[in-house]
Amino acid sequence: MYGWEENEHTSYFSDSDKGMWYRFSPATNNPQFAPFFIILHGHGNFPPTKFSHPDWNVLNPLDNFGLNGNGSWWKGEDNNYQTQNLFDKILNEVLGRVGQELATAIICMYGSSMGGYGCILHGARIGAKAVYANVPQIKLLGSTYSEKGMKRYFREVFDEDSIPIENDLSLYVEEIQTTHPLYFICENRFGQENYLTEQCMSFIKSLDNLNLNYHLEIIPTTGHNKNRGINDVRKLFEQYVLSGKED
């Protein structure tokens, strides 16, 4: 699918009635000790990047579930967790492939829009050291962004009669009992209607309430575009996470 076929880097993981494509490029320099760079793509953004780096184990899964196969926000459909469960199993599979374990691996995550939502959703849950979320959705159903055209996609993820806490990551991060990652949030000053206030700033308020460490960048531009390339984000991770400077 999307030009992917099984080869030395690309695999298909099947679990019951669903499966997930993913691309894994192990570090060429000591993969058993190298950090993990997990990249989550945005809504309908196929195929995911083929980025690799000699000093990083790079994982790029494919979320082609949800309405029209454009994505299930890295969670699942109809209030289930099938996409999340597939992601977890793939992560553990590739960790084992290079001789690492989730409890001790150094994991950093990058995503934009839907991918940014997924990074925040899973980052704290899996023990990531850092997440970089560019223009992420924070609140799905009940937001202006939803009412302006995205509601039909969000309704495939969450049942409106029983909306879980994951629908609003500002609430989710305050409820999840874990050690949080260092959050890098990048937003456009003039994006979608009410987006900066309802999405970005509500999340920052929650991080402030929790006294968590974060880096906030608001780009003086319009739109809903990617602002920093993967290598730029990698350098931030290396500067503030791998070097220990966040302390």
C-alpha cells in the first residue's frame, strides 16, 4: 500500500483482523545503544518519510485507518484502541530487534497535526524522553477545528455518546500518572480559526498547572504547515535531551 512493500526496512505487522505497515531503519552506529526517533505522520500524509540517521534507530509507522483510510489519530476507531495497540506491539518488536527494552530505551517522537496529537497521546504513556508536536490537535470533538470540517473524521475515532478523556489532551496530560517527556510545541500565530487559543494555549496552560518543562515556539505566519524539518528537530533532541541540558 502507498508504494510500500516488504524489504529490509519496511514490514507489515498483522494482529487479528488488522495490520500496520511500518518502516524501521536501525542506526548503523551501535543500534543496541542508539536512541529511538519515532515519526508519526499527519492526516492523510502518505507515504511517511524515509528519514534515517546513522546514530538513531528510526521508526515510521503508517496509520491508514479511520474515515477513508486517512488516519485514526494514532488511537483507533469507535472508541477502541486498535491503532494504539498495533503501535505498541510494533515498537516492542523493533526494540527487541536491536536488543533494547521499552523501560530503558531513549525515545524521542516527532509529528505534525494528527502526528503531533499522536506524539502527545503516546509520549508520556510509553516513557518518551521528548516529543516535538508541530501544530498539533489537542482537542478533537467540541473544538472550532472540528466544527469547521474535521468532525466527520473525529467521529470515526470517538463515539459522541461516550467521549473518552483522550479527546482533549489538555485534560489527558493532567490525568495520566507518569513521568512526562520534555514537550516541544510549535504553532503558527495565525492558523485555523481559534486554533492557537483552543488547541495550543489550552495545552500549555495544563503544562503550567503541572509545572512541566516545555519549549513553546509560535511562528509569525499563517496556515497549518510544517515549520521545522526532521533534522532541525533531531538537533533539538540532541541538544536538550541527549546532552542532558533540560536539567
